[in-house]
Amino acid sequence: EVQLVESGGGLVQPGGSLRLSCGASGFTFSNYEMNWVRQAPGKGLEWVSYIGSRGDLKHYADSVKGRFIMSRDNAKASLYLQMNSLRAEDTAVYFCARESNYYDGGSFKRNFDYWGQGTLVTVSS
Amino acid sequence: QTVVTQEPSFSVSPGGTVTLTCGLTSGAVSTSHYPSWFQQTPGQAPRSLIYSTNTRSSGVPDRFSGSILGNKAALAIAGAQADDDSNYYCLLYLGNGIWAFGGGTKVTVL
């Protein structure tokens, strides 16, 4: 059974840092690209960042670029999000999501197919 | 900056059909945006329904279908049931490694 379990959330002061983790099991982690998605309280989903299967390719939303760093350890089947210079607007539940990509009859398919339950980050003084 | 648009809310009667759309403030949605649709109830993680325009995720009933309608992606829910009462989000690939969600549509079944 595929499982993704986030941890590391909590209360942090503005300007502070926090490191989120996402532990994966039930699949070969190193074969999959991964994403972080967040959801502010009572708001919609916001894509945050992407990392390739080998960790060499990363992309970030403009809202977090230069402040957040995504990484992975395939040997530990773990995903990370280092969050620096945190702001009140970063307050959200952070989800990790697996991205399954494949070719089907010549068409390339992309699917955020499995999600963790999320970890809450609260930025407040 | 391109924004992904969705209707804020829809109501549908039990057994009825509702079609949600997902557009862009700049340009038309195409299959190259790999449109995906997710269902989310409060306090839960999102659930993948449709990906790459019209492919149903594992275990999703065929009451849910995806397509391109005009210049937008669309999610149709046929034979609406009480447990379809949820928030629905679309996700589009904008290129250069960037994805963006729509603001979500609250579907009420009543």
C-alpha cells in the first residue's frame, strides 16, 4: 500500500525556519517525481514545488522561490522542504504528493496520484 | 501572471448532471496543460479523479469524466450522489516546470 506521511510542522515565528519531511513507503520512491502542495486555512490548494526522481531538477512557485528548498534522499525514501524566512502567509497545511508519469499509446500522462494527510505550519508571533 | 479560473460554486440535484470548468486568464486550455481534477472534503487530503484531460484515476466511477470544452477543461459529474458534495480543484501545467491550481468549485448536492 502506498503511503506518504508528512511531519515537522508546528508553530514558528515570522522570519524563522522549519524543515518538513515526507516519508514514503509501498513503492519504489526513487522512480517517482514528487511535489509539495499547501492549503491555507479555509482556502484552496496551492502548488509549491517539484523535484525530479534523482533530485537534480527542481521547480518552485514564485511565492516561495528563494526561500524554500526542496530535496530528497532516495536511500531513505524521504522528501524534504526546508522553509526559510517564513511569513504569516506561509501558514498552511503542507501536503506531499507523488507524481506518476507514463506513456500510454504515445500520449504522455501525468498524475498527482497519491497524497499524504498533511502537516500544519503556523507562522505567528 | 496567468491565473487558473473555476466557478466558485454549483448546485445539483441528486441524480442530476453538473459540468465544472477550468480556464486560464490568458489563452485556451489544451491537452498540453495536462488538466487534472481533484475532489477534497474538509480535513481530508485531495483525491485524484481525472488526469491528463480525461483519464480516470484508479477506483473512480465512470460517473466522472473529463474533457476539453471550447477553451476550457471540464469535469462532468453524472448521476450526482450525496457523497459528491465536495470541493473540486483543477490543476494545470503552465510549462517550465510550473503547475497551478484553480480556486476550487464547491459542489452542493441538494
